[in-house]
Amino acid sequence: MSEPLDEAASGHRDAPPTAKPIFSPPLLPNDASPELTEFWRLWNEEKFFECHEALEELWRKTTGPQRWFLNGLINCAVAIYQHRRGNSEGAARQLLRAQVKLQPFCPRHNDLNVDELLEGVAREVELSCVALSESQRTRLESLQKSIEARMAPDFPDFDFDTSQER
């Protein structure tokens, strides 16, 4: 597992907690990985940049569909982090990445209500998405197609074209 993040040294600092629930983490089984347990602990504390750090090592060494799932969780946390920093395009881009990467796992995966997670993150960063220009939206459409093309080999039976609208 990654070392705790030194916010001052890294230059990354989460916005102060709002105590506004975005999504309640699932009850994890006793055999859940320490990285996933740490991710949800940090999520509850609204330390969204640190959520990314908690899962990064596990995500990098994971292969196949589960790798996309873990990366989608990271994208959810980073979307909120970017939104709270005032980076509208970064928040929208991370939300889109999360939506595309997690859509094959909807509605549930490993006792996680993926639909509710994505809805909560989308609500949180909604103002960032509304603020996008037409050219930014066009870039997001290209990004979506690119991610779907990279994911397709790991999800041969999933039809990205007919998946739920984001």
C-alpha cells in the first residue's frame, strides 16, 4: 500500500470537508484488500486526492476488467477533487472517465451500488459539467470513444453503443 500522502510536499490539498454525503461506501467484507478499505475510509473523510493515492498501487498491478473498475473508482474521487478545486473541465473529464469505466459493472459490483456511486458523483460535480464550453464537450466525446475502444478487448460482450446514456 502507498505511503500516506504528504500534502505539503506534493502540492495537493483537498478542500475542507463539507460533511455533505456524496455516496455512502459499501460495507466491505473482512477479506477486502487494505487498499480498498483505505480508499473508502478516506472517501468518508472527503480526502479525495488521497483516495487516488490509496488505490493507485493496487490498480497498477491489477489486470483485466477489475483494473478498469479500480481505475473508475479513482476517477470518481479525482472528479470530486477537481470540482472542489474549481477545475470544471478536469472534474467533467474525470466524471466521464468514471462513467465509461464503471458502466460495465452497473448496477452492482462486489456489493457496491455502482449506479448510486456514479449518480452521487455526478450530482456533486454537476456545476462543473454545466460550465463547459462547446469545444470542451466535443473533446469529452472524443475521450469517451477513445476509452471505450481501449476497454473493448476486456469486455467483448458489452455493447458500449447501447449502454445507458451519461
